[in-house]
Amino acid sequence: MTSMNKQAIVLKSDRAGRVQTPVGRLIAVVREYESSGLSGPRFAALTGINYQTFVTWRSKVSVKRSPFTRSLTGSVLC
């Protein structure tokens, strides 16, 4: 994990306190994981993301890459 961004990003949350993560950020985090060589639980812990949320993100990104599914748009609640 050599290129973690140090930019501050303000994320919106809904009334239940769930953070709305922009799709672009979600994809960037999954790509960073893929190039990190870390295990999923370790990467999630280091980035401060709940592991189950991270697994869901990975699943959504792999679905987006499939040529037979429509692409994700907007924000994802996690």
C-alpha cells in the first residue's frame, strides 16, 4: 500500500448515520486494495472501513466490471 491519498474528503451521511460514498471513491478504494497485496480484512482495518462494507464494495465493483450488467451511478449507502 504505497499510494494512499492524504486528501480530506467530506462525505455526506443520511439520517441513520450511514455514510454516502461516491461511486468513484468506492472504485478507487477497491483498486487500491487490489494493488496493495494485503488481505481484505487487513486492508479494511487500515483504511477504517468496516470489513463487511468493504466486501460489499468489492462485489459491486466486480459486477460493474462485468460487460453484461449495467453500470453503477450515483452514491452507494454503506
